[in-house]
Amino acid sequence: MTLLAVERIKLFSTRSAWWCSALALALTIGFAGLFASQMDDMTLKMTQAGYQFGLMVVLVLAALSITTEYRFGTIRSTFLAVPNRTAALTAKTVLVALVALVIGEIAAFGSWGVSTVLASQADLALRTADDWRMVAGVGLVFALGAVLAVAVGALLRQTAGAVTLLLIWSLLVEGLVGLIPQIGETVQEWMPFMHASNFLTGTPDSGMPLGPWGSLGYFAAVVLAVWVIALVVVRRRDA
């Protein structure tokens, strides 16, 4: 608990954490409000149309949580105070994941609430398990995305490199890989963020190789694998 408290103080002692949190909420809820105010046939899926914008900001927030320490050299003080680097990286990851989870849930239910007000004629009730997954699942995707960003930040140790890789990969690479002749579509079906999206919006007959919950498990497995690699690298190299 002491490590978590320390990581919380370090994270929120910088303005970037507050700005990123506010921006993630504003973008996600703002896009939902825009859709709800302009569309006559609003659906529950459309209430979460802005989650990807919020996710991008959360990835930046999570990457900054560790690359900033490398930039200013405070990571050395952290490892001197906590020689067990596994515990230090785990505490940071857990704290950032919890923050991302809270941001995701507030953004998701905020988007749904704004949509129900602005599109009062639409049926946006949460009745089935799939309906709840589509909304409440946003927090899980944000949390796993944050863990991935911490791992990438620990591997690259540079803010520009980590943020660029995360954004380019999620926004461009996974979409463009499908254009590769013959194997493109098959490879695209196994891209991690594609499965994150399938968890939120997919159905058993959506054409993906795994169902929604299987996609969440696959995304979590990829994230865990990258995080373990980052942990091994952090333990072996100098701060």
C-alpha cells in the first residue's frame, strides 16, 4: 500500500495527469453528445463511439507516468528507495491501471447518460449482459491499454518514442495491415486493439476468430506478455 501511495503522489503531482484525465473524459463524452444531438436513430453502440479518442489519451497518460521518470532521472531515486524493481514497476502499473479503469467507467457511463438526455426518443436502456459489456467494458479496455503503455514506456524510456509507437500502432498500423495482399486480413484479425474493439462492440457472429470475451482474454494476454518483457528488461539494465 505504501508503494501505491507513493506512485499516486508522483502521478498526480504533475499537471499532465490531470490534463490527460480531463481530456479523456471530455473527448469521450463530447463525441457521444455530438452523435446524440445530431442523429435520429441513436443506438447504444453509438453512445460509446468516442471511446477510442479517450483511450488514446489514456495511453499517453500511462506512458508519461514512467517515461517522465526516466527523462528527469527520478527513476534512479525510485530504484534506490525500492531495490525490488518488480515491486516498483508492479505498483506503478497497478496504480495507473486503476486510474485508467476509473476514467474509463466515468467516460462510458457519462457518454451513455448524456446520450439518454440528448436522444431521449432512442431506446438506450441497459437490459442484457451484452448491453452492460458494451458500456462497462470500456473501463477494462482503458485499464489494459494503460498497462500496455506502461510496458512500452519502460522498454523505450522516451516519451516521444513510446507515445508515437502506441498511437501509430493503434490508429494506423492495425488498420493498414489489412491491405497486405493475401495475408493482410488474416493478420489483422489478430491485432490486439482489434480484439479490444471486438470485446466492446462485437457479437458471436461478427467474423472475428474469437467471441467478445475471448477477445478480451487475448488482448489481456498480449498486454501481459509485453509487460513481462518490460519487467525483465527493467530488472537487467541500468536505470
